[in-house]
Amino acid sequence: MRTLLILLTSSLFSYAQPNCYIYAENSQERKACELSYKAIQYPQGSKASQKLFDQAIAIAPEFAWAYYEKSVPYFKRGLLREGLDILNKAIKIDPKEYLCYRAYWYWQYKNYNLCIEDLETYYKLPKAYVQFTPGGDKDMRIILGLAYAKTNQYKKGIEIISNCIINYKSKDDIGLTDYHSLGILYVLDKQYSKAIATLKKQLTINEDMADTNYFLGIALKEKLNLVEAKKQFTKALSKYRETNRFININAGFKVYLLDIENEIAALSQIN
């Protein structure tokens, strides 16, 4: 799986850090790069770091990474408009590098149509490469599929996520929640047999998500396999109550404790 990638990506201070030595010594870009590296030694969003990014931008207005780094704390603090005003400048200079990051924040703030627009634009770029969410938990193609599902375009979402999984070079590239995402979309599209097969496959990769058992229970219930459905809901309840349970970051479709309890209660009345 991509566990190692997730650990490595999560440990980085920044996204797509450049190598300052690729720029000519004493060039404006080299100076801007070095100032930006000084900036990230300070706490993110601090006055000292922001001043250094401003200096870097003043020296080299086409140095995209400084705009990107300057924008990050605004997004993390919920200041979407302010973050976008800065990040958009980085995207204008280097769309291949930063479009996916803007799409990620559109996803986070539930602007699904704008997320779709950015990702569709990105994947049409020459030599567009695989990018992941910050932290490395999901391929951005999975996010694209989920964003389509959020606009009720389930079949489009299924197509995108299925193709993403099929096109992985090896089984080791499959993320810890990829089949979960695909299984949810099958449930939403009422393709319950495919949902059951996909969610069971998810359990062979990562069986620690209460949400997977919940959605598997929903699919089984719709197929009138009520005994197995109740077993899955019960497993979901048990996992949900674990203090160290696996949290599916960027799940898109959240399951709440009350959802699980309601399903168990409904099936208990039938039996």
C-alpha cells in the first residue's frame, strides 16, 4: 500500500519544495528561493515568515513557490478568499504544480464544481503527473471522482475512480481507502452487488474503518441479506466506539454514530 508514501509526505514542511541550486548564483530566483527557505524555518503564518515571503516575491515576482507557501496558512485558518488571492498568482505562473492544491481546498470547502473544474483542467495539461492530497492519503483522481459524486454524478465518479485504480502500476499503489471510495459510489448509484464486492475487497486492505462496514451493511440490506447486514452494522458500531479508530481523511461521505445506531434499531424491529 501507499503507507510509506503517506508517512514521508506527512513529514514534509511544504509542498513541492524547489532546489535553490538549480538557479544561477546571485540570480533573483536564487535569492528568492533562499529567502523562502529561511521563511519556512519560522512557524507557519508567523509575521517573520510572511515578511520573508514578501521579500522573496519582491525580488522575483515570477517565483511561484513563495506565493504558494505564503498562501498555505490562510487556507488552514479558514481564510479561503485571502489564500486564493495569493495562490492564484502561483497558479498563473505554474499551473501544473499548484492547480491540484487549489482543487484540494475547493474540495475541503465543499466548492465541488470548482474542484472538478480545476482537476479536469489539470489532467488535460501536457505531462500532468499523479498528485496526492496534502498528507498523501488520496490520489487526487479519487478526489475528482468523489467531487463528481457530490454533484450527484455517480456514474462519472465511478468511472474516474475505477480507471484510477485500474491504471495503478502495481497493487502497492492502491491507497488505504480507494476501494472504500469506489464502494460508496456504487451504493449511491444503487449498484449493490458491485458495492458489496468492492467493499469486501476494501476490508482485505484496511478493515479498520467503521464507515466501510456501515456502507457494506447498507448494500447487504438492499439485497435483503438482513442477517449479514446487521452483522456489518454491529461491527461498524464496535469500530466507531474505539478511541484509536482509523479516520478516513477526505472521505467525502461521513457516517455518524446515530446513522449506525438507527440501522441496527431498524433491523432489530424486523427480527
